[in-house]
Amino acid sequence: MTSVLHRSAPTPTAPADSATADFVRPTLVRSGTRAAPLTNQAVVAAVAGVAALCSLVLPGVTITDAVSMWTGVALAFLGLAFTALLSLRPGLARYELLVPALDFVAIGLLRFGTGDARSPFLAAVLLPVIWIAARPGRKNIVYPLIGTAGTFLVPMVLTDADPGASETVRLGFVLLVFTAVAWVTNELARQAANRLQHVQERRRVAEDEIGQAAVVQRSLLPTSTAGIPPQFTVRGVCLPTRSVGGDFYDWFPTTTGAAFTLGDVMGKGVGAGMIAAGVRSVLRATTRAGSPSEAVGRAAIGVDTAGDGSSPEQFTTCFHAHVDTDGRVHWVDAGHGLAMVVRHDGGLDWLRGDDLPIGVGTTWTTHETSLHPGDVLVTVSDGVLDLFGDDLDALAACVRAHPDPDDLVAEVGRRGRDAHADDDVTVLAVRFEAPAGPVTVA
């Protein structure tokens, strides 16, 4: 009988602990999204519209030049239409600065049309100032300076009037303040961009390291049944919820048959994966030296980070079995409780012990059972039990309905991928059969 592995690749998931922080952007700042110019200009157009409305209904706001006022409002909404076009045609993005430049003129006309020096709408100049200054580059401090100056010059161009020394000083001071605002905005945007770049670089490094860890962990799972006696047909699947998971399974030949293991480390991610690799390696190294209980005991020593067995925050549930070619099974259940034998006649026997997980317990007991031709030894992680609503009877019914290892592994894998499980999903199935005639081992 040919023994081969069918192992599904882990479903790619985005790490739940993202290395980047959420950045809340002010309305009028540069953004990589196409909608940002439209959002910015919508604010400017709304302010212009409200200003015109206030001029019409509030007695304290006078209209000194209705044509200029409404022209300013029209220019603001023209800019809004252009930014809507920018969102549809990304190729026009290089012309984005034309919109805040138009806003400086629009605000100048609005100010002139509502009393010039007495107009309450001068502060609206801050909107295009911040829009431009939030862009990268020190030149974007100069552009708001020029635009603000243009806003102040609109009344002079339209009337040829001398503003007077006091008005010139006042406007000069306002210009200086707005320039300072532009510089501060530009500097804050530059620092934020640097921090974001640093975070993104750290995220790329972390993702690369996690990716490498995932490759290493997958390489630790068995990919061949070479050396496994032909009495055993082995199938397994492991679907980690993250790139690196805490579940593992393993098999390898022994002097009397083969050893089979399924472990579930508390937690998820790289830390759990490292512990899983450690437990798996020690079990492999010590299996030939003694009973399953001795192998589990040495694995517990190997992963005891505290050195005295006092690190219960890191534990691993594990089912570890030595199966001889005559069907005799010696097994240890280290707090796992999710192993069973499906008999060829449809019966089902749970294999459960009273021992504690690795990292909590100190001694483990080797139990014994037997497999007959056609019997299937099945063990799963608690992530599989989650797929059945923590209902052991439902899990047992599924295993009985799919006694063939190929079918069982395929069914559990399908359920795990469809359910987008919150925990690692792992199953290991071993069918025992007496050899009949010539056998090919893959």
C-alpha cells in the first residue's frame, strides 16, 4: 500500500498584530488616495457657500460687490468640479495644485465682495495654505506665501486703491502669520512622513522575518512517508490562522513501526511556532530511546524556559503514539483529549488520559491499545473541534462519516478554509492495514 501525504498549504492571513499604527489624517493634508483633493476642495466650496449665504441673511455681513462675491463662490465650486474629475482621471493629478491656486483667487474675490478689510472671511485662506503646505518639499512653503499675497492683492487690482500704511502693515503681519502656519504644517507633515516610512520599513522587515519563519515551520512538517511501514496510510493537514501557527503534526519510522504526533501550543504566531518546533524536534530525537511517556518527559525538559518546570504560561497539549507493525499502539495524551480510533466496523474509541500538558505536568503515563486491519487512528487540534461548535458528538459523527484518511483530511481542510477559523486547524489520520502482496512505499 502506498503511503503519501496530502498537506494543504496554509491559508495566507494577515497578521492580526499589525506593525503599523492607524494614522488619522486632517482633512486638508496630502494623502495617497485619489479622494483627498476632492475632500479638501469640498471643504473650501462649503465654506465659500456658507460665506455667501451668511452675507445674504446676516445683517452684520455686508455685500459690497455682489459680482465679486458670487464669482468667488463660482470659482470654489469650479475647483470642486475639477477635483471630482481628478478622482476619475488619476493622470491629471499633476495639475492638483491648480485647485488651491484657484482658491486663493476665489477667497480674495469673496473677501472683496463682502467688505474687503471688514470681511470676516479672511481666515478661509488657511484652507488652501494647509492643503499646499502639507505636501512634501520646502517649496510648498513658498507657494502658500505667494497665494496668500495674491489673495490680498485682489482688491488692489480691482480698485486701484491705496490700502494705506496701517492696512499694509496689518496685511503684512497676517501674511507673516500664514507663512508661519505653512512652515509648521510642512514640518509636521515631513515628520509624519518620516515616521510612517520608518514604521513601514519595520513592518517590511517583520513581514520578511515572519515569512521566513513560516517557511521554516512548513519545512518541519513531514512531506514524505519514506521509511514508514506499508501497513500505515498517513494523511495530515495543518491550516494556521496566521503565517506561523502553534499546531504541528509529525510522523517518522521507529524500530518496530512508526511514531505519530499531533501537538497544539497555547497561543499563536511566531512564539507558539518556535515552541512547536522545539517539542517536535525533541520528540523525534528521543523516540528511539524509550517509551512515549519518556519522549514526552524529555520534550518537557527541552522547552522548560524557567529551568524548574515553573512556566505554566507556556504549555503544549500533545498526543504522541508509537504504533507497531502488528497494530499494537503505545500512546501518551498530554492534556490533549482529542484522539480516537475509528474501528473498521464503525465503532469509535476515544483515547484519553489524565496527564497534564507539556509545560504544566511533570510525569506522563504510557497507555496501550490495538489497531486491527481497517482501523483508523485520528487526532485533531482544538481548532477542528471549534469547527463543530465544540460538540464532540458532531466531531465523532464527521469522523465516522469519513473513515478514509483522504476523505477525512479533505473534509476538515474544506471546513477550516470555509469557516476562516480563529484557531489553527490540524488533523492527522493513520489507517492500519495488514500488508497484502508486494507493497510500494512512496
